[in-house]
Amino acid sequence: MIKVVQVYRKAKPGTYSIEGLFHTIGNELRKHVELIEYEMGKRNEIVKDWAKLRSLKADVYHITGMFIMWFWVCLGENVSLPYTI
């Protein structure tokens, strides 16, 4: 089974974000893939997050938010880019 990691930022209370949509999509994805939802830590924890994500050895990393390019470089070709840069 394919292992997919969805990476989110921590949603701020009282705001709307696309992460809620990906949680909904995740419910359907679980029927077809091994899905791990990962919430990013604070900005100063990015190295810890990178190490944790890399240790998951996923087939696909779907990353939303501002860190996408950094993780794409560090995790390699298995990162899915959700929009055109």
C-alpha cells in the first residue's frame, strides 16, 4: 500500500484555512492509501520536523503552506506540489 503524508501548518483559532479541506479529503484517502497527517511545529522547529518527516519514508509527501519549497529540496522527488509556483 502507498504511504502518503499530508503536512499541514498549525491552524490558528478563529481563522479559516485549507487544512480543513485536506482533513476531509484524508477521510476518503484512507480507504485507498496508508495516510499520515502531520502538523508542523513552530518555525524554529523546522529541522526537527524535517527529520521526523524524513524518518516516515513516505512514497508521497503532500505539503501545504510556506515551507513547501524548502521541504521539496530536502525530501526530494516524492513531494507533491499542490499548486504551480
